[in-house]
Amino acid sequence: MKEPKISIIIPVHNTEQYLQRCIDSIVSQNFDYYEILLIDDGSTDCSGNICDEYTTNYEQINVIHQQNAGALAARYTGFKHAKAQFLIFVDADDWLLPNALSTLYKEITNGYDIIKTPPQRISNNGLQKWIEHYPIEDREITCKEEYLECLFNDKLSPYLHSGIYKKELFADTDFLQIINSKLAIGEDWVLNVLISKKVKRIKCIPTPTYVYYWNNESVMTTTVRSPRYPEIVEQALGTFLDEAPLNIQECFQYKKIISYIMGCFKPEIPFSNERYLKAKNFLNKGRHFKEIKKRIQKKYLVGINHPTFFRIYTWIYRILYFNCILKRHPRKLYPQL
């Protein structure tokens, strides 16, 4: 087996119908210096058997079976076993586009810590295909301060997939801090934030290398984030926010206030006068209102300074959304209020 230059980490949990497509997209690449680490995270279907079959046919594929602990814990297992200098994270229901490995490796060996590419999305019925664009897609980021500003202002892809990383950016403590917080949505973004202390140079290239399979039945589409979600994220970030620059602390505060406002419009969340007043009072602090307006659709701010009107407005909105959009099928709430 050739010495791997890239370790590809794939958490696997009950994805038997997609797993072969994912692995085949890698072994068919025009780049041979890689290893694949399949982390079978307590699968109860045939996924574990599929992993084992691939290891018998490809010497660069290894499988680790473990009890179900979640996707990030599986990635952590892969990180601990990875032999290469660079890491690529792939979800088992997604796949790599042709030339992905050669493209990413060529770019990152020019002195970068991270290479990011925009993910190509495809719906589970195959009828819709689009590229998920971000404001920063075709240039360099040359310091951790700009990297953080881009992450906190949604200018940069928040995912671990659709790119390649130097392994040395990651630390056991970063993974364990998030795992111990029990954060179940948005772990990628938090881990990208925590590694910022070691990031110096990033390059964003406009060519997609990764296909994100958009499953309408996935957790991301059947779950709605509650106003308590920022609290869980804060726990996952640990002391990071306390030590972060003031502009980053403010950006996180904006995210928290937006979650309070958005909670007023979600039919699964009871209207909270306490959260409404926190948002209203925050918006009355001069420049904060201008910043929030940049980050949220105008329809969510209509009449927000008029309690009676806003409550009636959001009540009507929630009823119409629940009946017309959700067809009376409520989504799961994470975390519970």
C-alpha cells in the first residue's frame, strides 16, 4: 500500500443504500495516495457488512466498528486513527465528484491550512441539482481573524465536508468539548470555529468537489432549532467566546437574538413574551437593529416594536405555515424547551 497523503474519514450509520455509491466515488478517483477510514457507528442494517467487504478488496480501506455515539464521535475516531497529513470528511450518503482528490491535494500543498469548495446539492429524487453558494468562494483568507469573521457572518461554508484540512489543525480537546456538550446539530460549524487558533491561510475555490445528498427525511429537514439552541452551541464552544474579539462576541449575540425572533414564527414553538422582550430591547440599542436587518428577512421584523400587533401577526403566520406549508405535520424540536 502506498503511503497515504490524505485520510478520508467516513462515519457510517445505517446507510446501506448509499454507502457503495460513496465509497465507489473515492476508489475511482485519479489519485492513489489516500486511505479510507470507515467508522461503523453502531449500524443495525447491513452497513457494517458492506464496510467489511470493501476492506477485503481494497488495501487502502480500513473499518472500525464502534457503539453508536454520533457522527462527530465517529469522526473523532477516524481522526485518532488517521495516518496522513491531510484530512477529508465525507458523509456516507454523499459522494465525491471526479478529480476531487487531485484538485484538493494540489491546492492545499501550496502552503494552505484549509481548502474550501462550494458543495453541490442534489435532491433525493434526483430532480433538483444546485450549487450552494457563499459570499467567499474564489479567494484567499490570510489570517484567523478574517476566517472567524467569515464563519460568524455566514460568508464561508460551515461544513467539514467539501474541502480538505491539515490534520494538525485539530486537537482531541476540540472534538471532546463538542461531544461532551451533546450538540447534535451544527457540530461542523463549531469545530471549524475551534480550530481557528491554528489557522493561518485558507483558499476558497469555486469548483465543486463534493455532492451533498439532500434527503427530505433527514434530521436537518425534519428538525427545527429551538431558541435554546444557542445555549447548547455556547456550551460546545467552551471558553472560546470569552476569549474572542468583541466583534465575534457581538456576532454570536446577533445569532442568539435572531433565534429568539425566529422562534416567534415557528408553529412548534409557543410564543414567549420573555424572549420577545429580550429581542425587542436589544433591537432598540442603536446600531444593533441595522446589523440584525442585514441578517434576517424583513418579514420577520414587521411590527416588532409593537407587542400586540407583533403577537397577532406571528400567531396568524404560524397558523398559515403549519397548515399550508407543513400540512399539519409538526417538526421535531431541538433542543426541547
